Amino acid sequence: MSDSRSEEEMVALYRARADAGDAGAMFSLGVMYANGHGVEQSNIEAFRWYRAAAESANTDAMFNIGLMYVEGRGVEQSDVEALRCFRACADVGDGIAMCNVGMMYANGRGVERSAVEAVRWFRSGAEAGNPKSMFNLAGMYVGGCGVQQSDVEAVRWYRSGAEAGNADAMFNLGVMYEDGRGVERSAVEAVRWYRSGAETGDTASMTNLSLMYKNGDGVEQSDLESVRWCQAGAEAGNADAMFNLGVIYKDGYGVEQNAIEAVRWFRASAEAGNTRAMFNLGWMHQNGSGVERSAVEAVRWYRAGAEAGDANAMFKIGVMYKNGRGVEQSDVEAMRWIKAAASLGDHSAQQCLEKWEQLK
């Protein structure tokens, strides 16, 4: 199917065989409609042909129908129907479907939420060789959800998932080794699994691998490698990596100091929801570093971080209210935010409150 003509010919062939009752051809025709190959894209037609194939016992079609019910593509959204389809596939040994059934139970979609049932289906999927099921089962052991908490069992299943190629499992296995949970602490093993995950494209692994190089933990210290992996994670959209790259440029760690680049990465991270980046972006605006000085913009970003739960940002916006910088002066608002920061353990906020108490 290298060109539109050959795709159209394949559609005609699949249609002729489907009309003759070939379930495999019905499924393939559904795929062509779903992807708009050789025919105008149509979820409704895709669903129609998948259903025809499923009625002829084609489990691949049944699975795809489940996905369409989950997403409401070509049919009215229905978690109940999605679960029915996934369960039908799971009952004949489909490991991916078993994982999906587990997810439905874990999230209470189409069925009453049950961690115990989720574990049962994740275990079935894992034993059937599904890497995502292995990863999910490990997570249930970590949290003690539906099963007795066990870091040892978590490590066992993360390892199985990682060795089967699941990048999330690689990352989490690295974390377990770094923290010494369920296994003897080994920075070298942590680096090995972070590297495996990073080379598979996992951005969290890239971020952690960068930190291991920065600290020389489990690997020879290297600013160059630290920056390389941090940059890779940031450019792939990881909010933590974006924040770390902003810090790298702000402090000139392993690169030439560049406040403008720092602001760019703090902003990208902040817009992706990183509260530390919101605080740092507020600081950059307040001090005119890499950006025009603006108390108003500083307050905007301090407020964003504070409302998202960052204690440093809470303290800073409290101080801005106290001094009337970038916002109308208000002792009430100042006290509210500084108290909030202090309650989260911010030392500066706690000291500030102690001084105010002494002045009473």
C-alpha cells in the first residue's frame, strides 16, 4: 500500500471478501475506514465493519470495538459496552484486554471500582506476558491496593515489565534501586535502568539519568552528559526536565549562563504545570533577570505557584501583598499566604510569623 491507488485496490479486495463473509477482511476493512486509507475516513463505517467481524468471532475486531466505546468514536460512548468487549477478549486469553479490564476495575469505569478485581486482571495479563499488566501489577503492590503492600513483589513485577520492554517499568525499577525499596540500594543499577528507559524514549528516565550524571551517583560525574539528557527530556516535553534545564541556564551549570534561556525553559515548565518553575519564573520577573522587570508578572506567577500548592510561592506572594508590590497592599492577604506557607513547613514564612507575634 505504497500509494493511494494500491490502497483503494486493497479496499475493493477487502470489501469483496467481506461481502462474502470473510471475518478477517471485515476487520481489515474496518481498519482502512478507521485510518482513512484508500477510503474517506469514517469512524461510523469502521465501527460497522468491526462489529460485523466481531459477530463472526474476530477478537481483534471485538477489542477495537471496545476502544471505540471507551472513546465514543463512531458510537455513543459507553464504558459498560467497552468492558463487555474487553472481557470477551480477555476470556480467550488476550493479555492486552486483560490489562484493560483491570484498568476499568481500577478506575470504576463501567463497573463498580474494585482494587481486588483490578489486581486479579492485572495478574492474569502479566502471567499472559503483557508488559503493561506487569507494570500495573507492580504499582498495586507499591501502594498496597487490592493486595498486601510489598516492595519486593513490586520490584519483581517492575523487573518483568522492564525486561519485556515497558519503559515505565524501567523507570520505576530504577527508582526502586535508587531508593533501596524492595531491593538493596544500588545507584549503578538505578543508572542502568534509567538509561534503558531513556534510550526507549521515556522522558522521566532521561530526567533522572541527568541528575545521576550531575551528582556522579552510580556513574562518573559529567556535566556534559547531565545537560545532554536534561535537554533531551526537556525537548521531549517533560516538565521536570524543562525546570531543571532552566536552572542549568540560570546558574551556568555545564553551559554558558543564559538568563533568557532560563526564562524560556521556566516558562515552558510552568505552563506544563510545574510549581517550582512558576516560582522561579516569578523570581526572574521580580528581579528582571532574562526578562523585563515586572512586579505584576512576578505576582502572577507567584500566585499560580501558590494556588498550585508551592510553599515558596505562597511566601513570596504574601511578601508582595505585605509590601504592595505588583498588587494592592493587603495585610490580610499577606497574612493568609504566609500562614499557608508556614503550615507547609516554609522556614522563612515561619520566621516571619514569629516576628509578627513578637511585635504584637
